[in-house]
Amino acid sequence: SVKINQICDSIQSQFQQGMTAEEKQQLVQVVLKKALPPSLLEAMSLEQILKQVPENYIAALVGAWAASRFVYQNGINASEVNFFFF
């Protein structure tokens, strides 16, 4: 959906330019633990995955996962305030 793409693009933009390294690390840790299949996390540690996957791929995964979950839970008319509470 267009709304998912807009939110995903916004998250990726913030990830690339608007977040500190600590904020990025915290966001990535939380999202990847929820987004990646448990079998993958059993086979490889999160640290190993982060070393082997390019940062732009990680940003895309984080953005897509968060955006899709937000839109499917809150609908396409949800506001930025709703995202804050997400």
C-alpha cells in the first residue's frame, strides 16, 4: 500500500540521517528479534547477522517490518501520534 511505502521511506530516511548510532542499534535489536524467524536466530546470532548483512538491507527490513505492522494494526488513516504509541 502507498501508506506502508510512505512510512517505510520515512523510517529509512531517519535511520540513515536522523538517528544516533545508539538509537539505530536499539531500533535494529528490537525489530530484528521480532522480524527474523526464530530458526535463523538459533542458527546465527544477531551480531553475526549484522556483520554479514549490509546496513542498507537492515534499514530496509526495519522500515518495512515496522511500517507494515503499524498500518495493519492501526489502519491507513492513523496519524503520527498513533505511531508514537505503536
